[in-house]
Amino acid sequence: MKKIFILILLCTYGCGYQPVYLNKGLKNLEFNKINLEGNKQINRKIINSLPINQNKLNEGLHELFLKTNLETTETSKDSKGKTLSYRTTIYVDFKIKKNDKIIKNKEITKDISYSNKENKFELVEFQRQITSSLVQTATEEIILFLNLE
């Protein structure tokens, strides 16, 4: 049994497997202008997670447009009008333009539904964690999009 396990381990180790989200292939990207619109916190988290620099001196570079939106809605209520569940949705529109022509475009929508909590402090903290998780997932999708093209 040990011999089979060692053989499988050696075969998979030498096959060149790498995680999909490994940042080795994503080089440092420079943009002439970075335009952010929408939710400032989400924009900041996404920009800080990506290897992006702004170089205003080089006008031959592309422009980056990032537009985000965060919505939290009540999805169900009981007979007394008390909220039973919520849905948080994040929208991200990632565009790279040059001379007003779109070179790359990625629109991402991520959402999650969850139950209400009795303690409002716990609900707010849980919503922050959900928002952070959705932003991280959207950022990973942007990294994958930039690596593939």
C-alpha cells in the first residue's frame, strides 16, 4: 500500500501541476489612468489585490475602468413583517480601454443568500465577512481572466 502511495505521489509531483490562481504568470500591469466608480471600499480591495500601477507620464498605456456596486436586499419576511433572510449581491465591471476602444471587458456578478440573525451586531459583522468573501471571489476571477488572455 505504501509503495502505491509513493508511486502516485511521485507521478503527480513531477507532472507540473500548479494552482490556477497562482500569480506567477500575472505581470505588473501599468495604466495611464485608473478610473474607479461605485463602492469605494470594494474598489480599494480589488485594486490592492491586483498588481496594478498608475503611470501618468506614459500616455501610450491603456486606461483601466472599474465600476462596482453592492446591494443587500431582504428576500423573505414572516407574517409579522420581520426579515427572515437577505441576499447580498456584488457587481463588478472591469474594462481596459485604449483610445476609447474596449480591449478587455469582464462583468462579474456574485451573490449569496443568508438567514437573519437575532443579534444585529453579529448580522453586521456577518455581512462584512460575506462582502469581503464576494470581493475576494470576484478578484480571483479577474486574475484568472487576466492570466488567460
